[in-house]
Amino acid sequence: MQRALKLSLFLFAIVLVNSSPAADVPGDWWRDTFIYQIYPRSFKDSNGDGIGDLNGITDKLEHLADIGVSTVWLSPIFVSPMVDFGYDIANFTDIDPIFGNLKDFERLTAKAKSLRLKVVLDFVPNHSSDKHPWFRKSIQRIKPYDEYYVWSDGKLVNGTRQPPNNWMSGFQGSAWEWNVERGQYYLHQFAIGQPDLNYRSAALMKEMADVLTFWIDRGVDGFRIDAVALLFEDAQLRDEPVIPNTGLPPTDSGNLEHIYTRDLPEVYGVLKSWRQSVDNLGGGKKILLTEAYTTIPLTMKYYEAGGLPMNFMFISNLTGSSKNTDFKKSIDLWLNNMPHGDYVANWVVGNHDNHRAASRFGVNRADQLSMLAAVLPGVGIIYNGDEIGMEDTPVTWNQTVDPAGCNAGPDKYSQYSRDPERTPYQWDDTISAGFSTSNRTWLPINPNYKSLNLRRQKMTGTSHYAVFKKLVALKKLSVIKNGTTQIILMENNTFGVVRRLPDVSPVILLINFSDVSVGVDASTWLNAPEEMTVYVTSVGVTIPIGTRLNITVLRIPPAGSLILV
Ligand SMILES: *[C@@H]1O[C@H](CO)[C@@H](O)[C@H](O)[C@H]1NC(C)=O
Ligand SMILES: *[C@@H]1O[C@H](CO)[C@@H](O)[C@H](O)[C@H]1NC(C)=O
Ligand SMILES: *[C@@H]1O[C@H](CO)[C@@H](O)[C@H](O)[C@H]1NC(C)=O
Ligand SMILES: *[C@@H]1O[C@H](CO)[C@@H](O)[C@H](O)[C@H]1NC(C)=O
Ligand SMILES: *[C@@H]1O[C@H](CO)[C@@H](O)[C@H](O)[C@H]1NC(C)=O
Ligand SMILES: *[C@@H]1O[C@H](CO)[C@@H](O)[C@H](O)[C@H]1NC(C)=O
Ligand SMILES: *[C@@H]1O[C@H](CO)[C@@H](O)[C@H](O)[C@H]1NC(C)=O
Ligand SMILES: *[C@@H]1O[C@H](CO)[C@@H](O)[C@H](O)[C@H]1NC(C)=O
Ligand SMILES: *[C@@H]1O[C@H](CO)[C@@H](O)[C@H](O)[C@H]1NC(C)=O
Ligand SMILES: CC(=O)N[C@H]1CO[C@H](CO)[C@@H](O)[C@@H]1O
Ligand SMILES: [Ca+2]
Ligand SMILES: [Ca+2]
């Protein structure tokens, strides 16, 4: 039994995967870099109102230059009633006063450029706020706005008016809301205050392309496109099939199979048209990161439509108790399914919609995902605070502000709320962790800020911050840029990621997926030199950088990760 298992592991291990070394294209500036997502409400408050803002971000851009990321992606900063904290937009081409104004944005981009940082904005095309002037005009049936949103009469059931179908909102309950004034239902795939835009209206299509132009004219280097898979819905408004026995509350959209509200083939055409719009504007190649939580084949189609589809495997497919085989399967699946040609892989470590990496995988694995994102080919995408191992913050029902949490009620909010991963950045151990001069912040500060903060990590030799800087530097090595990639399973629930290039010494990442120290002959398993040098380790592994190790008799500490060169 033992033997059989070992043999099958061995056979599995020798099926090596090569990702074709893609040529360096001068235009693809994002290749082999890290992108840094800022959640603006929580990064830095410059005026003491307890909410982060653009001037705060501008003040702190040196931090991004210091850690060496290529790009800052800002979650929405546009005019918004803040029902969904900026993902409900009332003017796509103006800044919300909470964050500042267009002059502040100009200063931000100017400073970013001087620090050689690219700026990427969130583009939220699926819906607007119900306070957007377009929605008002749509209610009044003023042309062409009458068709900017998805409207329906609904149906009569035994003389009672009902929504046209069973579609549900991502934030609980029906996706349809009755509008008395227009006498019709409108579709909202998220909050009631976020009516879905209608991409079957040519005038609306033009309007949204103009939004991209507006920001590119103001110097942005691309967009992250929110919820792109949701742009189109079935024109016949058919009911979605019900999934039996999900165990979810009846109001949860997870009870439906989303065959009529997601992933409609038309979305790729729209993305292509946006790619053309931004390419026609000049000023360097623009990145279009697409957010779609969907199957691998449908995700990969975004590449050929001009996008960089965000890879959510570390969020959707893997957890802190996943095994080496789980990681290998998912990573290979991505690399093997990327379309042929000059396409770049990417690895999302965390974001504002999911629990923090250090909390999803455990604090002793806080560096593991960033280390994978660094050694694997392509782009690493991290969420502000990942670089210092920030953890989820306990948020009580009373403190909950996220509509996804509030709509779920006091008993269930913690299953849905995204507040724990959105609390303010921990700069230092002063009032409000240096985030604000006020001690009243929009979300609570994590009580661990006295010990877990950037200033402290800068003063200690071993820190997540120090690890992350080494990872950014690693991306610049030719073997990381151009080398082949192999994921090799080893004994005792460990694996190695091996990057190789002829005539250059390999770079390997070893991860111990179990929580006990294990011994492994990494040299034999990975066909690597007997002796290698420690480039960096995860925090908690006490082997100093620069140590020469005989890796035929290596012991990897519990949950430890090491990069060797
Ligand atoms: C957005 O705001 C700008 C600046 O205030 C204004 O000129 C523009 O008309 C607004 N757009 C819409 C659609 O209301
Ligand atoms: C409509 O009313 C009839 C008669 O009261 C009832 O039998 C039927 O179940 C009702 N249908 C629905 C869909 O409620
Ligand atoms: C992740 O899970 C989704 C949903 O189960 C699946 O469709 C997809 O293929 C998985 N992706 C990877 C990379 O494992
Ligand atoms: C939450 O708020 C309610 C009503 O405002 C108050 O009665 C209760 O004590 C609060 N609970 C906590 C834990 O703060
Ligand atoms: C907030 O700061 C004020 C002024 O410094 C202080 O009086 C108050 O006790 C603080 N409140 C909390 C909850 O720390
Ligand atoms: C990677 O390969 C391409 C073409 O094969 C070459 O032009 C480029 O210089 C290489 N880059 C590095 C960093 O080795
Ligand atoms: C890693 O840790 C796990 C559990 O702590 C242990 O089972 C395994 O043997 C270790 N692996 C190595 C290579 O040390
Ligand atoms: C690890 O694997 C080796 C070889 O398969 C085995 O001898 C050893 O006992 C295992 N366990 C640990 C904790 O190293
Ligand atoms: C590594 O350790 C093995 C086993 O002790 C030994 O046979 C080998 O010579 C060592 N290699 C080097 C380079 O020291
Ligand atoms: C995963 C996800 O749903 N992300 C965003 C999708 O759009 C909604 C509404 O704009 C946001 O709330 C989410 O953050
Ligand atoms: Ca502020
Ligand atoms: Ca939609």
C-alpha cells in the first residue's frame, strides 16, 4: 500500500509540465512584476475623517516604490452613494468627494509616474448606482436612456404581480426590484442600489467606451474590469435551474445554476471592443485585468479577447489544508490551459472580497502564496497588507457595514461580510495604526496592530516585508522570466517548483504543506544540485538567507517554504 502510493506519486512527479518561455514584448510592462491592489477607504486617511483618500495614497506611494511593485490598482474612487462602498457608481468620470477630486487624482498619477509606478483603475461596467442621472432618465423613459438598464414588466401570477423570473442577487433575495414610477422591474445582480446596465443598447456601449477614454486621457495605464462575466443576461429572461439541497439560506443566489446571468458568450465581444478602444488611444500598452470567477475554459477565453483574466485559484480552489497534489493540479491546470502564444500567467494572492491570505492559509503560511506568485511565471497580484502579512480583523455585527454582511442578518453576517479583510492598513503602532489621526475609523483597526505593522517590520531583520522585497527582486532574474516551469511532487506532502534555463543555475521553491517538520531528498526529486543557497524563506523558518544547504538531506520546518538558488 505504502509502496503503491509512493510509486504512483513518483509517476505523477515525472510528468513534467513546461510552460513555453514567452518572448519579452516591450509593450507588456506587467510581465513578471507584482501588481498592488489598494482599497482606497482603508489605505491612508489624509484629513482625519477616518476614511482613506487619494491624498493619503499619494503620501504613501513611496511605500509601493520601496517594495518594488510595478503597478497600483485602485478599487473604485468614483462618485458614489457608497451603498457598496464605491462599486455603486453615480458618475463614472468624477471622483467622490470622500476621496478627493480630479486635481488630487492628477497629483497622484504625476507622483506615481515620477516613481515609475503604473496606475490602474477599477472599471465597474455591470451596473451603476440608482443615483446615477442615467437611471433617473431611464425611469422617465427619456431616449436613449430608456434602454440603458434591464427592465421588465414581470408576470402576473393569480392576479398578483411577480418578478419575471427566479434570478437572485449576489447580496441575497430577488435580483428584481419594482420601480413604481416607470411601472416596471429593473434587474440588479448586486444591491438594490446597483441597477444592471444593458449592453444590448448601442448608446450605452458607446457611453462606457467613452469612460475608458476619459481616464486614459488622464494618464491611467489600464483597468481592472469588475464582474465582467455578468455583463449580459438571457434576453428571454428564463428561470435558472435550482440546485437542490445546497444547505444555503433560500435567499442565497448560490441556490441557482447561473446559466442565464453569467458567462454569456457576448461578454467576450464587449471586451474585444474595449481592447480596441484603449489600443486606439496610444500612450503605451494598456492592461485590462478581468474579474470572472468561472471555469478554466471560460476564463482562458478572456486572454484571446484582449484581457488578462485574473487567476483566483489561491482563493477559490485552494486552502490552508490543501495538499501538495491539490496545488500541483491547480497550477498545472492553469499553465496547461493558457492559450498558445504570447500570454502571461498571473496569480492572485488576495483581494477585498475574500479573507486575507494570512487568515485563509494560516499565519505561518502568510508568505507561501506570495512566494508561489513570485517563483511561478507571470504576474503576482497582491492586496494591500499582504506584504506585511495582515490578518482578518474580527468585526462585530454592530460594526458591520458591508451590504453583503448586513443583508445576511446578525446570525449569518460573518459568513458573507467582507469587512474583516477591509480594515485599515497598519502603518505603525500609533493611534489608529498610523492610518488616521482620528481614533474613529470607518472600520475598526485590527487589535494586533501594535505588533503587526509596517514600521516594526522595517526595523526587524526577519519580516514579511523583507521577504516580499526579495520576492519582487526575484522576478527580475532571467530564469524566472524565461525559464521552464515544473511542479514536482515529493514525499511527505511537499513539492518543489523548479524554474530552469540552460547555463543558469535553477531557482527552486520548496513548500512543506503539512504542519510538521519533514525530511526530503530534494536534490533527487527535483534533479537539482546537491548543494544550493537559501535565497529567502517564509517567516518562521529559521535558516538564514545565504546558508549553503545539502538538499539531499533537507528538513523543511512545519508549514515552511524556502526559495533556493
Ligand atoms: C460627471 O461629473 C462631471 C464633473 O462634475 C460632469 O461634467 C458630468 O456631466 C457628470 N456626468 C454625468 C453623466 O452626470
Ligand atoms: C393560483 O390560484 C389557484 C386557485 O386559488 C391555486 O390553486 C394555485 O396554486 C395558484 N397558483 C399559484 C402559482 O400561486
Ligand atoms: C477551480 O474551481 C472551479 C469550480 O469548481 C473549477 O471550475 C476550476 O477548474 C478550478 N480551477 C483550478 C485552477 O483548479
Ligand atoms: C450593538 O448595538 C445595540 C443597539 O445599538 C446595542 O444595544 C448593543 O449593546 C450593541 N452590542 C455590542 C456588542 O456593541
Ligand atoms: C479617542 O481620542 C480622544 C482624543 O484623543 C480620547 O479622548 C478618546 O478616549 C479616544 N477614544 C478611544 C475609544 O480611544
Ligand atoms: C527571454 O527570451 C527572449 C527571447 O527568447 C529574449 O529576447 C530575452 O532577452 C530573454 N530575457 C531574459 C531576461 O533572459
Ligand atoms: C512538513 O511538515 C509536515 C507537517 O508538519 C510534515 O508531515 C512533513 O513531513 C514536512 N515536510 C518536510 C519536507 O519536512
Ligand atoms: C518522509 O519520507 C521519508 C521517505 O519517504 C520517510 O523515510 C520519512 O519517515 C518521512 N517522514 C518524515 C517526518 O520525514
Ligand atoms: C550531501 O549529503 C549526502 C548524505 O550525507 C552526502 O553523501 C553528500 O556527499 C553531501 N553532498 C555535499 C555536496 O556535501
Ligand atoms: C467577486 C465580486 O463580486 N466582486 C465585485 C463584484 O461586483 C460587486 C458589485 O460591484 C462588488 O461588490 C464586488 O466586490
Ligand atoms: Ca479621509
Ligand atoms: Ca449584468
